Amino acid sequence: MSGHAWLMWDEAVTGYDFGPDHPMDPVRLSLTRGLVRACGLDAAVDVVAAPSAGDSTLRLVHHQDYVDAVRRASLDPRGAEPAYGLGTVDDPAFAGMHEASALIAGQSVGAAEAVWRGECAHAVNFAGGLHHAMPGAASGFCVYNDAALAVARLLELGAERVAYVDVDVHHGDGVQAAFWEDPRVLTVSLHEHPRTLFPQTGWPEETGAGAGEGSAVNVALPAGTGDEGWLRAFHAVVPELLADFRPQALVTQHGADTHFEDPLAHLAVSLDAQRAVQASCHDLAHEYVDGGRWIALGGGGYAVVDVVPRCWTHLVGIAAHAPVDPESLVPAEWRDEVYARTRQLGPGRMTDGRKPGWEPWEAGYDPADRLDQAVLATRKAVFPLRGLLA
């Protein structure tokens, strides 16, 4: 297997544009691509554009009648059908919606194919991670669920165990739903508690059904959780599950909206903790996954200048085995690009100035602590189903 990483990129993914007043501003993608380039990471990755996902690929997760509805709305946005989640406040229809959505999906599917076939060890699609889309409906800014499609393609290619780890601030509900009864797929989501955030799912008691019981794992974090709690929760759940499951491929979703500057959620995580989890996902892939196969996706993130580009540039650097020094200055040419595009001043360094740590779960827990209560609820709900000690 090649040790080189792939960065999946086609400029046309920026056509995924819900309009000027929507939080999902595609400038976050183009600014990320610019920062990756300015940090010199193009020399460490192969920049590859995969073809769009066709209907047969989209049908691995989505219903054909839904794909047809997206295509109709793409041609005539005014005729979008709310029964399919289209033309809503969250998912307004726009011309070319099918094409842009299928292109993003194609990048994640192409990443999965390349990693599975050994063309690269790791692949990143920061335009992807659209984890809320359901088999028959758009939801939460997501039209086609590229994350679920990447997992489904891995299964189609012969994978018998695929792990999906989602650290977006919102529950990875669409991916969980796609594999709710499938024991071949372990879905793990760490997210803000459903009492306080969309989509109001992702309770620890959601553990899968039928043959897939015990294959869905949800850590519902209290609003206000910061670096230490977020890292403690991740390390109290994810490594043990991956060590037990021994996946043949790992798909991770790295929404940047856990950040304390994000306007749509209520966690208080720094860029430095986000980077630490990215590095942990990379290390876990090499430790527990056959061949170190790792597909890393973007996701949410609505602080589109200060947070998202730095977060996902770190992700690309880690996947490329060329990590960006957090203390390094943000390249001046990129800050000029930011100002030209947004009339905002870009951040000065690749860090928030934090050096986060965490207390290992094995050292003991506090039953009165809300974060520890959340972790314990998850472990009690799912670990015994997998033959593990809660």
C-alpha cells in the first residue's frame, strides 16, 4: 500500500451553495483549499478529483425516488418538494444542487475506493461529512450522505468491518440510520446533548437493532463541554471500541463546529483539541485498522474564516504525515486572500494557544460530574452488548 495520502478536491464542490444568507457558506471550502496550498501541503499529498457519484452509487444509501426529487429541484428550485426535505430553511433548493451534491459524494466514495485498493493509505475529503442526509430526505444542510456512501462502498468492495467515528457537534444521525441493523458497521458519534441541539437524537440508549444491536454508540456531551472533557470522552470510548472491533477501514467525520467560536452550537472546544483528536484518529487507524486505511471527512463548521480552514488544514497535514506546526504563523498570502474574499482579518497562527490534556478514564470517574455521567451512560448502554466491561 502506498504511504502517500490523497486530498480529494474539485473546485466545483464550491457549487454546493444554499445562498448568501445560509450558514453553510462555500467560502469555507475554498479558503481551506487555499490554506492547504499556502502551508505547502500540496507537496505532501496527491490532489485528486474523483467523478461524481452516479445513481447506482447513490442508491447504495438513498432511495431512487429521492434522487429523482433532488434532480427535479436542481432543474427547478421553485418546485422543490418539502416532503423530501427540499426547499426548506435548512436545505433550500438551488440550481445545480444534484450535480454539486453528487460531486461531493463522489469524492468520498473515490477516497474509500482508493484506500481500500491500496492506492493510498489515507484520503481526505474536507468538502464531505454531510452526515444528516437520510435515505429518502435532505436534512440539516445535507443533501446526499457522502459519509454513509463511503462506508457502503467499502462494504460493496468486500469490507466485513468498517468503523465510523463522528466528532461533529451534531449527532451523525444519517449514518447511524443507514447502518442501524448492520453489524458490519460500528458507528460512534460524540456530540452535544440532544436536549440542546439539532437533530435531537443521539441518546446513549440508541444502540442499534436486530443483528446490529450494539453497533451504534452515542456520547451525548453536556453543553459547555471544553477541551479536557471532550478529549476525556473521546479516549474513554473510541480506542477501546476500535481495539475490540478491529475494523478493516476507518471513516471519520471532523466537523469543526465543536469550536468555542462556532455560532450554531454550545461546546467550548479549541482548535488545538480538534487537532489532538485528528492526530488520535490517525494513530488509531495505524494501531487497529488493517493497513491503516483511513478516510477523513469534513462536516459542519460555521466560523468560516477563523476556525474551519485551520482545522481542516491540520487534518490534511496529519493525514499526509506532514503535520503543520501549531505555533507556525498563518501564511501572509492566505491572510490576503481572506481579506480579499471576505473583508475579514484572518487568524495569525495555526493554534488557539491551548495545550489541552485529559484525565484518563482508567484513573477513575466522578459520579457527580456531568461529563463523566455522559460517558458512563454510553459505556453502560453499549459496552456489555459488545462483551466489554462498562
